[in-house]
Amino acid sequence: NVTHIYNFSAGPAVLPKEVLAQAAAEMLDWHGSGMSVMEMSHRGPEFISIYKAAERDLRELLAIPDNYKILFMQGGGLSQNALVPLNLVGHKPQPATIDFIHTGSWSGKSIKEAAKYANVNIAASSMTSVPPQSTWQLTPGAAYLHMCTNETIDGVEFDVDAGVPAVQPDVLLVADMSSHILSRRIDVSKYGVIFAGAQKNIGPAGLTIVIVRDDLLGKALPTCPSAFDFKLVADNDSMYNTPPTYGIYIAGLVFQWLKKNGGVAAMEERNIAKAKLLYAALDADDFYQTRVDAGSRSRMNIPFYLKDESRNDEFLAGAKARGLLQLKGHKSVGGMRASIYNAMPIEGVQALVDYLNEFAGRR
Ligand code: PMP
């Protein structure tokens, strides 16, 4: 008999129980308005207050400077692979070149998509570590440098505090932070654009957050769809068209939960402790294997393999019987993956560690 369910999905992923409970309590009648949030006009005072609070809280949580706009968009992380080039390459003579650091599946997809709009240069590449910056072959005059600072499938994470800011100041950085935004402190001022699909650390799928420095607005290619032109979206406070209102509401509740629980710095500490606990169990002997170099291991998404892969189904069935859900690795890489986002408590990681030890026959 399972007492707790722990959900290790890579996304859509676990959300704080308190947030779901509050959303349930407010489902039929939000704050005495007589309406569900889903039924409100995005231009009415009720929803505007929800939107403004979410915007303000996210700005506070990530210490986003005033010269950055926060856009609440639709389309998911993948749409940004097209929308970022469409919005940014216009400030360079055409055809422009975009530099990429290729560290896994998601940056790989970004490279493929960007090639429709610009020349692409893979400045450095490794699926098991963040290549040292001294090896990056950057293009002089490139439109920007794209990196996926946490590869959700491969488990490679940039040390965004120490690592990223060291590139030359004239290099415009674009980061796909879909799977680790809000999990650690970042210095937003080092980036031109940060984007993230919501369905990991923020809220439900269908909402995409874009943080863009305001001098980069208004340079979209003429072919950029209006509803996805960052300047039009920014000038209309993300209401050029109907934004994903319910997603923004849930994201706002998550932001309040984060603030109540010590903000991003406290999350980072918890996430370091959680990752340390899990990697220690994976490293204890060679029963389990990981493929990412120690210095580049993700704190959020932890792919691992049984040395004896013929026992994969048995491992997953045993995990499920103990309430440890969605541990199967991405189909492109196989094996297992534990995603331990902000809303995963350390007790969940401990429960997984206990199971890893038991399955490995460790005392
Ligand atoms: N980038 C990263 C880092 C992701 O993890 C994902 C989704 N897992 C995406 C992009 C794609 O996001 P979406 O499915 O929302 O388009």
C-alpha cells in the first residue's frame, strides 16, 4: 500500500500540491467574482489583476531588470526555435548567422529550425558535457548565440552563474531555459532573450514565457507572424491576441508558492541537495550508469541506465508499485530519467533513492 505518489515526469510535470488545491478551491468561483478564471475576459479587471500579479512576481523572483519585457505567449518551447530567429535576425544584414552550442536533443532541434531563417554555425558540440568556452568557435558578427542551458533529455546543464557570462560582452545570448528556469539563480542581464515552456517548473503546458531585452524589440523579419512579433506582444502586455489565461493564472499561483518558500535562492539550495542525494545513489557502484560528465550534470533531469538493461521493465514496474511514477527515459535515449523539479520534495527523491538501493540489492 503506497502512502505517497511521486511524479518524476519531465513535463508536463509535478506541480506544488498547495497550488493545485488552491486552483481546485477557486475553480467555480474565483474570489467571489462568480466566474471561473477560464471564463473571464482577458481584458476584464479580474484577469488583469491576475496577470499583473504574475508578471510582478516573476520579475521579483528572477530579479528581471526594468529594461526587460516579460511576454506570456503560446506555442511552447519549440515554437521559439522559429520565433527567436524571426524576431532577432532582422537587425543584421541578411542572410545572418546564428551560433549554437549543441549539447543535446533540444539545442539540436533549435539548430535545425533556425536553419530555415539563417545560416547556422555549431560553435561547439558535446552531448555529455558543456564544452569549455575556450573551444567555442564563434562567428564574428553573428546575430546571436543560442544555448539550451538545461538539456531535458540528455541531462547536460550549464553552470549559468559561473559559466555563461564569461562570453564577450558583444555576444548576444539566447537561452532555452525551459527545464530549469526558476530552479537556480540567474543573471538576466547577461541575456538578450530567455525563453521557457511552462510545463516543467512554471505551470501547465500551453504557456510560454519569453524574457526579452527591450532594445531587441521591433526588429522582426517581415515574415514574422504578427501574433508572435515580440514587439507587438510586448506593446500589448501579452494581449495582442488572447493569451493562455488559465496557464497564466496557475503560473501566478506557482510564483506565489515560490515566494512563500524562500524564492529562487532557497529552491536552488534544495535542488542542489536533491541532486546530490540522487547522484550519490547512482554512483555508489556500477549497478546504475550515467553518461554526463560530473561538472555538467543536470540538477533537474537525471537520465540513468541499469547496467543490465534487460531488467528495465522490472525496474519500472517495481517503481510504480512504490508510487514512483514516470521514470521511463525519453524514447530517443532509452533507460530511465528522474526529473526533480522545484515541486518535487526531497522526500520524493529519498523514496527513489531507497528504491534504487533496494533494487540494486544494497543493504
Ligand atoms: N526545450 C526544452 C529544453 C524542452 O525540455 C522542451 C520540452 N520538453 C522543449 C524545448 C519543447 O517544448 P514544447 O514541447 O513546449 O514545444
